[in-house]
Amino acid sequence: MRRNIIEIILFAWNYVCHPLRNASVTPSSVRAAEAMVANIDFSGVKTIFELGPGTGVFTERILKYCKQDTKIVLVEIEAKYVAFLRKRFGDRVFVEHASVADFEALIEKHGGRVDLIISGLPVVIPGVTEKLLNVIRKYVEQGAIYRFFSYVPPLVKRVYKRLPVEQISFVPLNFPPLWVFGINRTHVVEQHG
């Protein structure tokens, strides 16, 4: 229980300090985390990148389902979250204190492969969105699975108009309620097949 209170306080404080980075005042719920990883076949997933993991709610679910030898790289810009994540997950994950503007360089640093991208980032990141979407497009075309969420679905249609995203689920039991979107390997093959 103590950890949950610490996470909530840390998350709320970061929302006050950086409302554009922290799109919500509280971390995502366990239900939202389950929805983010639902129906992913982790048996062939060797490298996972999580963008904007915050306090690690999604990370915890990823660790629950992935294989022990899966490489998990967390990309987090907020120093307080970086310290928290390193303490919480130890050497089971690689925590990169970096901006997602450097996403492609980080992929290269960690072997040039990505099978799954999970994003806890806002749909729009001023000055970064287009560059990030280009990197995501490149890797989903190579077969990576991509999952993200939004509190405002109409914004997703505008921002992701050149990617084959589909709504995966709606999570009403989250504050605020959210929609999970993604691109699966099969969807990319259908688009190009």
C-alpha cells in the first residue's frame, strides 16, 4: 500500500510541474495496463521499448507476461521517475533517462531491434510528434507491434492519419477513462499485402 501512495504522490507532483508531459493527475489503473498488453503474443517478443513509463504501471504488466530473457528498455525524461523505476525494477529493465526525440538512437544502442512499443506518452508532444511517428512507422513496417492510449479519440485520428492504427479497447474504469489503440503485425502485413 505504501508504494501505491508514493506512486500517486510522485505522479500528482509531476502533473503539477509538467502537465503537458503528465496528461493525468493519477497513474493508469491496472485495468488500463491489462488492456495495453491484451492479446499480445509475447512468445516471439525479444525486445520491448516502453516510452514514458512514469511509475511503471504498464511495465509491471509487461514483466508479468514477457519471457525472462526479453530485453525491456524504458525511455523516461523525468529524472524522478527514472530513479523510481531503477529502484522498483532493478536490473530486470534498462532505464534510459532520455527524450523520445532520441528514440531511434536508443533502438540502435540496444541492438537495432524492437518487437513491441508501448507508449504512455501524450498523443501530441510539441516539436517531437512527427519525428517519433516516423520512427514508429519504420519499425511497425518491420513487424513491431505498437500500443498507446488516449483520453481523446478524435485527436488520434488526426495525428495518426498515416498509420494503420485501430481501436483495441475502451477502459471506463480508469481516471480519466481511456481508449487503447494499436498496430498489430498482421494489420501491417494486410496493409502492405
